[in-house]
Amino acid sequence: MLSQPFRIETVHRESYDTFTVELQPTNGHDSFLFAPGQYNMLYVFGVGEVPISISGDPDRPENLMHTTRAVGTVTKAMAELQKGDVIGIRGPYGTSWPVDRAEGYDVVFVAGGIGLAPLRPALYHVLAHRDRYGKVVLLYGTRSPDDILYRSELEQWRSRFDLEVHVTVDYADATWRGNVGVVTSLIPKAPFDPLHSMAMICGPEVMMRFTAIELLKRGIEHEHIYLTMERNMKCAIGFCGHCQFGQHFVCRDGPVFSYAHIGHMLSQWEV
Amino acid sequence: METTTLEPILAEHPFFQGLAPEYLKLLVSCAANVRYKANEMIIRAGQEAVHFFLLRHGEAYVEIHDPRHRHVVIHKLHEGDVFGWSWMLPPYKAHFDVRANTLVRAISLDGKCLREKFDTDNSLGYQMLLRFTPLIVQRFERTSLQLLDVYS
């Protein structure tokens, strides 16, 4: 439950309001083991603590990475931090993407906005063990071309023959040559076998709801769709109850859930 | 000499799946092969909406002209997509611009010609309505999601 001090090694600006910090422990430990999809509680001293998904490579635990959008008091304070500054880390917490269960299947990643960050560790894992999976598809939607995360990495991924990457934006000007339209519009033509596919979705809740509906229309089973939920997580161990979602605590039972378990709650009010 | 028509192409298109052969023949009489260079306007907002299109090759953008932002692209069309439905209902004016993003090859169907056929054969009109309505609903759903601005 105690935060460990981590030093900021690099700060990379992903977009006008989103940044990635790379962290290393100050206490001499040289690695931070985690499973794709897990999160940490990040403590900006004197300001507060926030849950942020880990966005780095699980096979490179020496580089702990978090991608954050500056939207609240803590994350805005975090955006002001620089190389050498120290923050507290508590974690890793929560459930992970079913990367082992997905072996042998086509894998469909659907990310919306900053939702690409929590999915990136799973994508790293799948690419690192590429021969264990069928087709791998990344569908990524965001607001505008200026909001696209991990641009250079997306270009690298796009150039691979064993990974299908499709990016779309909600709106663009005439200089943009890529896709325009919501991310759900990419699903009907995406190259995967719905009967042998596992889907992992991360993004705003309403986007995940409509994405799941499209995936079900394509024929993917409920049990093969996973998504990650976001709630007001405080203690991260299921004690405080702030993140209650129906019968679940998102901090402990999630953030990654099977759609079969929580899909029915996505369209309910005030869950 | 064997004459080739657009009938087999229309028959194979998913949009016309299940349409009776006699109706396909009627549609063929209103259809033409068309080609647009990259950046050429296919539909202009405000102008009379005469045609709808089956995109066979290339990509096109659905755009809104906004004086502050010039052309805002709201949707991208791909091979196989069907676009243009303002010809179905009065006042038969196009609501959006559609611009070719690459070389575009398409089949255009003359809506005026079709409307006349619908007047004499309501069943054909109903069959076309069954095909266009899901497209309109899909566009409405997607536009609603865009308007929600869920990533903000």
C-alpha cells in the first residue's frame, strides 16, 4: 500500500495534452514486472494520487511507462514534471488482458483515443510472440489527426506484414489522407475470422459499447470480447468502494473484464 | 459480337443481393460507368441530387464546407460503398460534398430515371427503400457517435 519513489527518466509529448513518462525506481530495483492491462497508482507528492494504466512493454520491465492526458489536478501537475523529478508508484494492480487465452486465435485490438495506451502492452506481448497468434489487427480511432498517439510506432507497425493497422479520425481537414469516421466503421471490413477471434477494446465507455455491438454483429462471441473499465479508483485493493461497478470493484475485479460479465451493464444508467 | 452490360456487376454487389432479375434489368437501364480523377468533385452540396453511386475502385471523402475550416471531412468511402441518397426525397438537393480522394471508378444510377420507375412499380421502390434505409441508419448512428465527441 506504500508508494515507492520512481524517478522520471524521460517525458515524451504525444500530443498537445497527452504525454508519456518513463520511470525508474530510485531504490535500486531494476525491474517492474507487470501483466498487460494492469495499472499503477501514481502519486504526485503534495497533489494527489491517480490510477493510470501501464503503457510500456511487459518484456522490458526495466522501463516503466505511463501515458497520461492532462485533464485533472493531478495529471495537470504531472504534466509539469520533468526529467529527474520523483513521483510515487503503487502497484501493479488489477486484472490483465487475456493474452494467454488468445493464443491460437486472431486478435483484434480496438482502441479509442488514449485507450491505445492500456492496449499497447498487450500488443507488444502479441508481437513479441507473434507465432502463437493468428491474424493480428489494430483498429484505432481518435478525434482528429492531431490527437493520434504513438505516431512513429504506428508507422512501424503499419509497415509490418504480420500486423494489420487501421487508423481513423472523427474529423479532419482536406490535407488528411487517411480514414475518417468512427472506429466502429472499421470493424465490418477488418480482416479477421470472427469465429476464431479474441477482441480487446479500450476507450471511452460509449465507444466500447458500440464497438462490442459491431463485433457481435460480425460474429465474435461475447466470451471472446474483453474491455477495460474506468472508475474513480482510490484504494486500488477493493476496500474503499469508490470504484464499485454493479457487483464488481473495478480496481480489484478489473479493469479488464469480459464483455460476457459486464456487457449488460454498459447501457444501464448510473452503474 | 457479345455485348457486355452492367447487369452482372450489379447482380454481384451486396447492395442488390436478393433483387429480382427483372428489377436488375430495370436498374441497368438507369446505370452508367463513371470515372473521377483524384480531387474531382463527385457530388456538390446544394446542387440537384440526380445520382447515387456504387464505388468500385478508389476512395472518396464526404465533406462539409465550413467557412472557418474550409472542407471538413466527416466520412471516408471505400470500395464497395454506396453513397448518395438525396435523389430519393424532395427537394432532391445534395446535402454534402463528395470528393474523389484517388482515382475513382464507380457505377452511377440515375435517380430521376429510377423515381419514374418507382412511380409505376411501387414494389421496386420498396425494395430500394429496404436497401437504402440501413445505410441511412448506419450513417446516422456513426454521425451521432462523432457528435458525442467521446474522445474529448
